[in-house]
Amino acid sequence: MFKRARSWWVRVVAVCGAVAVGLLVAGAPASGAPATGAPVEREQTVRQPYDFVNWGCGYPLEVSGVLTHVFTLRQDPRLEGELLFMDQYVFSETYTNEAGASVTATGSGVSKNVPARRVGASTWTFTFLQAGQPFTIRDSSGKVVSRDSGVLRFEATVDVATGEEVGFELTVSGPHPLFDQDTCKVVAPLLGTASADHQTARPLGSTDAAMGYFEYLPPSYSPDGDGSPLLVVTNGYGENGDGSAEQLSNLLFTGVPRFIDVGGWPTDRPLVVLSTQHVEDPPGFDFSPCDGVDPWGGSCAMQLQHDRGHASPAACTTPAEIHDFIAYAVAHYNVDPSRVYLTGLSCGGFGAWEYLAAYGDSQVAAAVPIAADGRYAWASVGCALGDVPLWAFHGGLDDLVNPLGSTVTMENVQACPGVDPQAARLTVYPDLYHDGWDQAYSGSRGDDIYTWMLGYANP
């Protein structure tokens, strides 16, 4: 239930491979196998300019680039019907933020004598070995920020009869510092904010809280004077851990804590942000009743936890955990108890729904559950769920957590007497699957949840 952003250079390499495989497929006859007899020899140059807006770092970046390939395709003289392939490529793309600051990513490489091996009637595996400098990042003055070099090896298996890619595997050798890094974090000093400087890990046991968490204190925060508004963020199942310093980093894979970590969070936003990590203690939530449930196995698991009364071991953050953590936060930080807000994605969004059913508006002024099932909370308390202003998000194509978990729940709340439509909002992204949190948290589709939340306060 989580998504990690792919490094930019890995995306570029994947594009190179896709283009190469496409040309190889185009060189094969309709039967799916290269023709025997006359040797195959062809050279082709492909130039692909592109422009788009990238929100992967949490803020808009204008991307402009061009990718150029020179391909050579020939028959392997050693093996009848087998192909060899060479690709020389070069690319350059520039990322520009709203303030006009920019970085440029460039790369080049060559793949020689790539074998095309038939593994089925119409299925071929292409093995690429690319050498060169696959990725270099420079600032606007041309200074190198980071550089990768060495060999990339990837295999792509394609059914040439249908054009479907049925397998892809990438391995690397050589110094590739960007391979395991979030590229957004690398360029944050040039394009992003200094939000990461204000976020601190608070492992389980290092504070009086019963959960480990990341603490973000905005520059406007002061331990004295007027309290800051507080946002509590609950994690998805894939970001669970044991609360230790090492596993707390799972929270940085996605959502709000990631955007803060990679400089994608405006430092003038006044919210104190505390991002919690759920510990499945002891491990071993019994998912077996949901075996074979397809689609929406995630909704099945959420119903199991609800029906079991959130007893340990719980797969998702529980209502009691959220309640106790908010109480801890209000007692230990200079925050305004009338301006406490709650959001969670997937498993954490389910925890938020269940918390609202159990505790209502006793602690929070507004909530934003994302890609989670709220039908079980609705079944428990009905219109009382609308005592807290709600804005629910869901991907319309979600095949893990049923979109009805948001749509039916919010339609029911909206139909309750006296509910303000602005305080019971529903946004469905029709083209998304089990995601949507990065779009909601970044505002990439025009939804400003932060201004909306800050418009509400408890009496």
C-alpha cells in the first residue's frame, strides 16, 4: 500500500529500453520471429523531444528535454534467426521550478551486440548492456551536482505478436550514487525548500509517545506564545515498522513526510506536522479470510480489523493509537488544541475513519482520509461521522481498496441533515488506482487541502 518515486535516471533508462525493444519488434516479421535467409541490416536515428510538468517532488517542475538514439539492427551470423542490436543514445533534460531556478540532467551510452533470444512462440528476451555515463545532474552554471557511471544491464521480455512487455529486470555495476536515492532530495538545495532541515526523527522510546514519528516544526513555530496548528499524519501498511530509527525511515517513501524530506513542503506553511508509524505488535495479523478476494482485498482486511475491534495485532493504525498520540502531541508541543487536523493514506486513512467514528470532534477540527474504506465507520455511527469536516479522496480505478469506501460514505454524510457541502467533500481521481495521496498532498490537481483544513477550528 505504498509507492516510492522512481529516480529520474532509472526512468530515462527504461525509456531507452522501451524504444529499443519497439524497434526490434518492428524489425521482426508478423509471425514473431526474424526472417531467415537474407541478412537483416538497418540503421535508424530517432529523436524524441518532450515537454511536461513533473509534480513528483511535491511542487511543479517544467521539464523540457530531448532523447536521441542511433540504432543498428543486424542478423547474428552465428545463429540463424537471431538478431544483434546496437544503440547509441544521448539525452538532455532541464527541470525549472516556479522561481526560475533550474537543473539539467544529461546522459549518454551505448549498447553493443544486444542479443534477441526467442523464449516462446512469439516471445523474445532482449538483454541490454549499456556503458557510459547514464546520468549527470548539473546546476544552472554547469557545475556537476551528482554523476553516475558504469554499466547498466537490463532484460526486457516482449511478446512481439501483441507488443506486450511481460518482464523487465535492471541491475547495475559501477558508481551509481543516484540509484538508491530519491532524486528530488538531491536537487532540493537548488529547486526545493529547506523543509528537510526542520524534520526530525523521533524513534519509539526516545519520547513519551507510544509511537515513533517524524516531527516537522515550521520556522514560525515557537515553544512560547500562540500555539501553531497541528497536522497528524497516519501511514499506509507498507510504511509500518517497529518504530526504530532505521525503520522509521519507511515513512519517507511517500506522502507528507517524503515531501518534507525532499524539500517539497513550503516552509511558510504554519502547520506542525507529526507523522506517526504504526507497529503491528505482535506481528501476524490474520489476513487469511481475505485470501482470494480480488479485487479489493484491502477493503476486506480493513473490515476484518474493524470487526475484530482493532485488537492486537492490528494491521492498520487504530483509533486508540491516534487518540492517545494527539493527546501526547497537545501536551508536549505548543500547538493550538482547537486547530488539530488529521490525515492518512490507505491503511492510515482507514485508521482516521475509525478514529472519527470512535471519538468524533473531541480532538480534531477536520480530517482528510485518502484511499481508505469508511463504510464500516459509517455503519457504526451514521451521521455522527459528519460532526468533523471531511474531505475524502480516492482513485476511481482502485483495485485494492474499494472506491465505494469513500464515495458511498461521503454521499451518506452529505445527505445528513444540516451538513455544509463545503465541510463534506469528495474527490475521485478517475484515472488513478490505489494512490492519489501524492496528488492530494502536493495539490498537483488543484486541490488545496491545507487552506481548507485551516479554515476550521473546534470551539
